[in-house]
Amino acid sequence: MLKIAIAGATGYTGAELIRLLLRHSKVELVGVTSEQSAGEKITNRLPFLTGLCDLTLEKLDPVRLANQADLIFCALSHTQGMHAVREWIDAGKTVIDLSADFRLKSAKTYETWYNAPHHAPELLQKAVYGLPELYREEISFGKGVRLIANPGCYPTGTLLPLYPFLKSGEVDTAREIVIDAKSGITGAGRTPKDHTHFPQVNEGLVAYNIGTHRHLPEIEQQIASFNAKVIFTPYLLPINRGILTTLYLPLKHPLSQNELKLILSDQYKNEPFIRLIDSPPNLKDVTGSNFCDIAVFATEGGRMAILISAIDNLVKGASGQAIQNMNLVMGWNEREGLDGPGLYP
Amino acid sequence: MLKIAIAGATGYTGAELIRLLLRHSKVELVGVTSEQSAGEKITNRLPFLTGLCDLTLEKLDPVRLANQADLIFCALSHTQGMHAVREWIDAGKTVIDLSADFRLKSAKTYETWYNAPHHAPELLQKAVYGLPELYREEISFGKGVRLIANPGCYPTGTLLPLYPFLKSGEVDTAREIVIDAKSGITGAGRTPKDHTHFPQVNEGLVAYNIGTHRHLPEIEQQIASFNAKVIFTPYLLPINRGILTTLYLPLKHPLSQNELKLILSDQYKNEPFIRLIDSPPNLKDVTGSNFCDIAVFATEGGRMAILISAIDNLVKGASGQAIQNMNLVMGWNEREGLDGPGLYP
Amino acid sequence: MLKIAIAGATGYTGAELIRLLLRHSKVELVGVTSEQSAGEKITNRLPFLTGLCDLTLEKLDPVRLANQADLIFCALSHTQGMHAVREWIDAGKTVIDLSADFRLKSAKTYETWYNAPHHAPELLQKAVYGLPELYREEISFGKGVRLIANPGCYPTGTLLPLYPFLKSGEVDTAREIVIDAKSGITGAGRTPKDHTHFPQVNEGLVAYNIGTHRHLPEIEQQIASFNAKVIFTPYLLPINRGILTTLYLPLKHPLSQNELKLILSDQYKNEPFIRLIDSPPNLKDVTGSNFCDIAVFATEGGRMAILISAIDNLVKGASGQAIQNMNLVMGWNEREGLDGPGLYP
Amino acid sequence: MLKIAIAGATGYTGAELIRLLLRHSKVELVGVTSEQSAGEKITNRLPFLTGLCDLTLEKLDPVRLANQADLIFCALSHTQGMHAVREWIDAGKTVIDLSADFRLKSAKTYETWYNAPHHAPELLQKAVYGLPELYREEISFGKGVRLIANPGCYPTGTLLPLYPFLKSGEVDTAREIVIDAKSGITGAGRTPKDHTHFPQVNEGLVAYNIGTHRHLPEIEQQIASFNAKVIFTPYLLPINRGILTTLYLPLKHPLSQNELKLILSDQYKNEPFIRLIDSPPNLKDVTGSNFCDIAVFATEGGRMAILISAIDNLVKGASGQAIQNMNLVMGWNEREGLDGPGLYP
């Protein structure tokens, strides 16, 4: 059994990691940290785990954690885990970082977008971007990767549908690609804020950070070689889980519905967690699962395609993808612990 | 007091008409119809009106209704009220029709999109499209209009932000205008269906009728003279009320944030129900009110603008707008009965 | 026009006061305070008021407020307004306090339950408990009352159905009265907390403060003369507005459904804001209105009655009732500004 | 691998059976029926199963199903499966019936409450009531039971907390036990109705079937030997899953908090799916899991105890419990396929 620790275990991605790891046959959870609740049983903060996990939360002590665990999921907020990650890497551990700290290849870009210095810039080039559908080979066992930068939730929901079309050469990059992405509130984390207070959210819908969201440079970095321009509008959606991303894709030449579908299926026909469907994806159908459902629709005249993807932001958009990355890094079955449907309804 | 009747009073737009008319100082509600519940007190079907409205529901009898009322709101489903509307017009009454039956100018287009023959095509040219911000003069007292086709909810949320930009000549009509519009479930009416059953909707989000929604030809008709192409994607949003419409607008020339705002304020600075705001509109802020909140955002490079509007689909998107139209037709203060804020939160 | 100020205008009860006062024909809002947002336009914090209220938020300065306004609604948290209330009373103003500070007659009880000293104990006996259906005469114009302690939301939803039965002498006070009360989240105020964070609330239901809720002594004080024992369980309900209170009432003698209804109608038949109904009240039917809907149900054997009441916690449970109290104190029509239905659905 | 069929696979309990069976290591799903969607792929009706279940829906043909499967879950509405169940029993199959058809021991009581004749009364005495915590021995492998009547959701949430106290002899049966039970909307099934239409439910709360709910005789039958009287009030709660049941329990003698807890732990300390907790159970903590969380609270004076239980109505209240029953009947590990946490948040 691989020994696992989670730094930042009481946030939503931490809790989701535990939920999924409890179903994984090859790991044992040995350590969980929380700065605010150190000393408490984890079930105090996450009562849904009562009877299932008996660990006590500790303050983050990178050295002690390195002694306990072979692989560490770092589910801290950005900037909080940089030093610890370096320590773990130096101690020979494998780290899957769920924050934004190692996703951008340029420390300067990081510092511009996150208003904070980067304390481990030498690791940026060593980190692999953990989107298995695009970087499976780099991530897989045998390549020796020890730091995986787990992608952001919006980039996951955007890049999976977008990439095959960019690769196909059919996108008219002279026109903007519009990305309209609606996210459930767990995407905003567990710390209560005015804009995530129940009555402020419930029965509402609002766009935020138009043109300034920190996931924009992450998307742009991944598609940089295609010279495409994107416009990205995220929304706070009054549900717990899920990101529904609609992409309006300008095409060089009119393409039929079948030609569009072929571009997706050529890329994804053997992917375990991509489901190509014919009707518009519904967030309900992926809640709790690691699937990314994708559909494409031709428009009249054919000059644009509409792409829609649905993911659970806490699973394929965070903790499920992190486990998928762990499975690859360890040379295990990629589906281990992630198999099966989500919760419906 | 003007005598008012409502045909189809137990649907959501009918109920909302009653709610608003009870606050209106110049009208008296004298008749309400329902095919399914005729003979019952209206409070049986709409208990929120207990103590406020004592009327009994009747089957639709156009002649009797014409005898009772001076102005009739027709809140029936499309195709159900055509004959009655003709009867009322012939009897000299004023009719505000909330269905789609008199919005399209061409009976042929109607028949194509609604799969039904049009039984009163001669009225199509007489009907005025009841979007006061665009057609105030045609609607107003003195012009003698007696049939108002109250706009659809999506067209209202789309045309109000879009129109000033098309008029300005700044839109690059060689590129598509993308309309991404999220609607609360009351927009689907009161009849229970599988896709509006609570567990099917709650905690989900899904696009529907991509490229085939019946509000598309209505939008296209209104902007026909500008030669613009639109792509329209509607969604079912798990809230009761509201349509948040985001428009991605290609521009001929880069425009600054201030230039974009000026286009809106030039058009709307004196409008009683349009609020131009600087932050992204939230559906919460218009719930229950007749306001349309609009904001515009420049994008990097300036080749596109992002427009967002928020309305309550049952108020500005239906019954509130119908009362605004009544106020204009009668020569009353346009705000009468519609003043004041909505419900927050 | 009566000049009105609101201390604590950006919380939910403050916002609701403004919403309702904007429809009131006899008042003018002249001052609004907020400690956190002083200096900002109120519409910054409450954008739903855009175009309707142009006031700027000020820090609480009791003297200045007393100079501006004739009547002050104090919508601060408990303990925050005591000194100011004394100042306003001394300055000859009328104060309607929406906090808990003047509801309990005993400073000692207050200090026990609220863990804070009472700084204006001499006002406790002067304050009238503002539940008009029970204390209309004391509140009304001519009695000279200048300090009204506006009731808590749970006590309002409990006392209105309960009082007529206690008065009737039919309640078996040897057995406990069970009160099971479910409240929407606005009842917890506007300050974000872990237990009101959207994902913590949504799709959940949980009881809290069992046997220890601060509204319990308030209920007990009001029914003290009847020697009845109550058990009170409140819940956080994942909706914005409303309290549904179910009371299980032990009876001395079996009573029929008609006898039970008669007890209610004897007490309330002329009340403008009490609606006695036959089917179980639904929170939906009172949202946004000042109504309290009440139904009573006999049980098999007749030894117990089930009473259910529905109110909007922000209207009849707070700000609407405060305006009802203002209307009485001023000798105005009790319904002024409160007439009409709420929002449905 | 045990061959399994599900009659009525597209309803919510059918879908939940499939979700759970896909994680079960000892079964193979071979047949699924639906009267309305026969001939369609099951993923047409349940798209969350895309890629996971390739079965085609068939019309219910009891003989064919008996040929295909060894164990049949009957998830049809009450009265719809009686004949088929008899056929399967006669063919030597094991049947777990999730409807109400075999829960009541008296055909006459059934006919009174369900307004329908019972077509297989001879099976009523053979059926075992599938509440493992109370009837484990009767259900278990070796006893030869072949028909299990899976309990109703409300009875499960009520009996589990209630039973140990009745057994303890501490309940004062001269006074009524009050049961106040709030259920998510999936409890009402998948067929759309007016009272489950999204806008009719959302932002509301309403009691229904006061004193007349069909789960009342089921509860009464199970506690008949204790001579206790219950009052049962169910509510429609605007969430998808979960029943929170609060019981107000009259006690013969005052009991301390510790004594109350001891009664529960004596009964349940070794139960795999009962979690005894100290704080009020939250529906969020059991969503998607087979747990029943229970807490008990003493009241002042000690004459009454407050019991609260939380279950997921589709899991422990229906399909999870059905699988727990299957595990027992087959002599497997009772936790098989049901292990692990639910979805949070």
C-alpha cells in the first residue's frame, strides 16, 4: 500500500481526495494537515467521514509529512505550499499539487497574475501539467516525474473540448474563441466570503473576473502554440458542483456535424474519462464522477461550432484528476478508484 | 378604473399579472380564465392571493370576456388564443397578447417555427411589438394601437443590450454575435414536464434547443435591417426567475470601455426601466422588478465587447412589460404599478 | 412626510426595510448607517436599489441621526445599538428596534442568554413588544409609546398560532408543547460564516441550538402566564426566506377540526395580516409579504392538535412587522406599504 | 457472479440500484425493464450511465426476466409488480421488492390504505421486512427467505432511532410520539407532478398528507407490540435527497444525556451503517451513502427526548438498503458495494 498524505485536508479538494482515496485499493492515508483545526479529529471538520477515517489533523510540518508518506497531495491555497513542495521533492517524494503554484511555466507570469513572489521557480520546468488526456506520456510511470501540477478546474473544462479542434487546424485563429463557463460554488473554496454566503448566491447568477480570471493565463499557456485568442467569462452558479463550459469556435471552413464529431472521436475514442455525447451535456450527469462529457454542435452556415463540456469541478476538475495522475505516475490502472458513475440525481 | 380580464390566469405569467395589477391604481380585475380549473376560486390554484383576490376562474368565453372587460391580457399558450384575440379586436377591445402568436410579422415564418397554422394572419401587421424602449412611439396613446404582441423573454433580454450597438454602426456584422442566455425555470411554464421536474433540474445546468429555439426568429426579425448574424444558446438554470444574457459582440474598430458605455447611455439614459451598471449584473438584483440591468465590458485588444443583461423573465420578460405596454397605450405614467425594487435576497 | 433613518442599513433586515419603505406613501428615508461601508453609496452594497435610493452610508452617529430623523429603525445586531437607542429616546424620537435588546423584560435574563451586560435596563419596562396581533392597543397612536421591541422571527411564527389556543384554556399544560421551526438562511444575517457558506447549506438540512436558542426565553416570556412548557427545535433550511413553524399542541379534551378552527377565527377573523387556511401553509405563498398563514389540524383521537404557520422571516418576522408597528404608532392605516401579495413563485 | 434484473429501472430507486450495483463485486446486471421506454438504451433515460451500462430497456415480461436472472429487484410503483413477484417466487427466484406491496402483513390494511386489491395476499406472511438492524436474523442466508419487503423511506428514518427506546421500556406510551420528517423530492418519484415541478418546490417548504400518509400504517405495524401512539407529519423539502426525521419522545422517567446515548449505543454499537453522533445530524453528511446518522438530546426537565436521524432516502431509505438485504440473503459481507462515504458537499 502506498502511503499518502494530504496537506490542506479540510478544504473541498482535500475532502474530495479523501472520499476518493477511501475507494482506492492501493493506497493508505497516513497524514492530514490543517492550519486552523490542527489537533482535532478530521471528522470534526468533515463529519461525512465519521466511521471511515480516524486521523487527527496536524499543522503542516513538511519534514514529518515526508517521513510518513511516499506521495503527497498538496491541496493548500496558492502560495501556501511552495516551500513544502520543494522540501518534499528534495526528500525524494512524489508531489501532486492541486494549487496554481506550478502550473505556469514562467515565474514572472505567475507573479503578475498571483501578486506574489514564486519561491521555487526552479521547479516550474520540472513540473508536468497533469492533464492526462494531453500529457499522459510525460506523466506516466517510467518518466520519473515527481511533481505534477494538477490543472485548474476551468482549464480542464476548456482544454479538453478545445484541444482536438486546435490540433486539427480547423480553427480560424483570426477570430476570437469565446469561452463562457459556469461554475458551482465549491470552486470558490471553503472559506466563507460575502459572495459565497448562501443568500447572496442562491437564486442568482453572476459573471465575475471578466478578462482577469487567473485561469486565463493557464489556458493561454496550454494553447500558446496555436496562436489562438480566447475570451473567457466565468460565472458563479448556485449549485454545489460542476462546471459547464460552452466554447464558440470560429472555423476556417464550414464543417458538418459529422466532421465535427469525428475530430473529437479521433482524439478521444479510447479515453477512459471522456464521454462524447450527442445531446447537450448536463452537469447532473457528471456530479461525483471523473467524467468529462463533451458534445459539439454545428451552427447554421457552419462558420462556427459550439462545444459544450461538463465536469465535476471537484473530481475531474481537481481531486479525481489528481488521483488519475497518481495512478499514471505509479503505473497503475488509470481508472483505479475512479471507476463508476457519479450521483444521480 | 379600467376593467381588465386575464385569459390564462393560473400560469406563471397570468399569476404575475395579477400580482402586479393588485398594485396598480387605475385598473380593476374583473375576469380570469382557466380551462383546467374553471369553477374553482382562483386562490385554490394560486394560494398566495388568498385574501387579495376573490375571483372565480371561468372557461374562456371570448364574448363574455369582451362584455366584462375593456382591456384583455391574453396569457394563453401559443395557438390557444388566436380566435379569441380576433374576437376581442373586432369587439373594439385592446389586447395585450403575451404568447408568441403575434410577434412574427410573417404567418409563414410562424407556421414554420410553431408547426401550426396561423388563424388570424390579418392581425399580424396591425400588431405592434411591445418592447417600449424600441417602439414607444408606436405603442403610445393616440396611435390607436389595439393589439400589442408582448415580446418573448429571451428577445427582451437580448434586444435591449444589443440594439444600441447595432444602431451605432460599430458592430462587425461579418462575424457572428454570440448570445449565451441562461433562464430560470418559470420560463418553461407551469405545466410539469420531465425536464422541469425538481430533481431533474436542481443541481444541474443544461443547454437546450441549440440553434432551434423559437425565440431565435423573433430576435432575427427585430434586427433584420442590420444584417447581423446571431448564434443563440439558451440554458435551463436551477432558479425560479431570471434570464442572464451574455452577448459577445464583434466590433468593427476597437472601442474603449468608455466609448462602449457611451453607446448604451446615449440610448438609454432616460429610460425608466433600464439601469446601466459597471459591475456584472446579477439576477438577484432584478428579481421581482421590471428593471433590465445592463453592463458592457471591453476585451483585450478591443475587437469584441461583452454585454450582459439581467431581467426577471416574468416581469420585464413578460407580465411587467405587458403592464408597461398597457400604461403607454392608456396614456398613463409608464411606471404605474411597476415602480420600486424587487425582492432581495 | 415622516423622516426616517435606519441604523444598520446593509444587513438583510435593513435592506428589507428600505424595500418596503420605498412603497410607503407617508415616509421619507433620510439617513442610513453602516460601520463597514460608511462613505459608500448604499447601492454599492445593495445594488438592487440602483436608481431607487441615492443615499450614502454613514457611520452611526446617534446625535446626527436624531437631528435628521423623526423615527429610527434600529437594525443593528444585539448589543450594538443600546446606547444609541437611549440617546434617541432622550431626544424625543420614536425607535423601533429590530434587535433582541429590548424584547426581554428582565435585564438579568438578557444577560444570561446574550452573554453581555445590558446598558439601558431602564428602558426595558418602557419598551412595548411589537406583535400587533397581541399588543395592538399598547402600540397604537395615543398611548405615547416611543420604543418598540420588534419581535424575533421564530417568536412571531410561534406566538401567532399558539396564543389563541393558550388563551382558550384548551391546552393541556401538563404536557410539553413541541415547536419544530425551519428557517431560511437570511434569518442568520448577512455576515458570512462557515454554516451559512453556500455549499455547507445547499442540499442539506440541520437542526441547531437545540434547547439553547435565544428566541426560547422570548417565547417563554410571552406565554409565561399560561404555565405552559415548550420544546423548541430550530433548523437551517436551504432557502432564502421563510419560517415554517409546526406546533404539536396537547389538548385537555379532544377537539374536532371545526372547534380548532373556531379558536383561530375567533381571535383572528379581522386581522389584516393573518390568513387562516385549510391546507398546510407553504412558505412559497408568503415570500415577500407580511402575511402569516396559519392552519390547524386535528389528530386521530383528538388529544393533540397540529398547528402550522408560515411567515417570511424578513417581512412579518422582521421588517414588515416593524413597519406595521410604525403605522400603528403613527395612527396610520396598518396596511400602508404592506398591502398586496408577495412574490410567487 | 449473481445475475440480477431490475424491474422499473428508470425511476429514481431503479437508477440508484444500478449506480450501487456497478460498484458491487459479486453481481452482474442482466436485465432492466421500463414500460414507457422499452426498446431504448437505458442511457437514453439515464445518461449518467453512459459508458457504464449498455443494456436495452425491455417491457416487463416476468417469465423472461426469471429466465435471465437469479435475483430480481422490483422497483415498480405499488400494485404494478404483484403478479410478477408471485411468478418470480414460484420460479424459485429471490425477490427484493422496493414498493409498498409486501410491507403490510394484512391484505385488508393494504387495501384500505392503497385503495387497491392485493393480488398476492398469500405472500404477505412469507415476506420478511427488510430492515436489517431489526430483522437481520430473519433475512440472513440459511433462513431461506426469498421475498424481502424493502422498507419505506420514512419508516426507515423513523424506526431506526425509535426502536431502541421502545425496546428499553423507557417511553411513556400514554403520551404521543411526535414524528416530524422532512424529505427531499426524489422521495416523490420520477413522474412529474404539479407539486414536484421545480418552481413549485424550490424556495418553499410544505407539509402534506398530515395523518394520512401511507407510511403511517407501516410504522404502526412495526411498533404495534409497544402500544405506542405516533403522530406523523411529512414535508416536501427543496433538495434532491435525504430525510431528516425528528422524533419527540415522551419518557416515563427523566433520563440524562448519557443514559439516552447508552440506549442507542447498546443497540447499535456494532452496526455497520448506523453512526451515533453528538451533534445534530445534517442531511449533507449522508448524501449518497448507506449510513443512518442518529443523535439524541435530553430536554430540560428530562421528560422528553429529542431524536434526530438522517438518511439518504434513495440509499438507506431504498436502494442501498435493498442491496444490504441482498448481501445478507446471499451470505455476503453486508457492506459489499455499500462501503465508503457519500458525496460531500
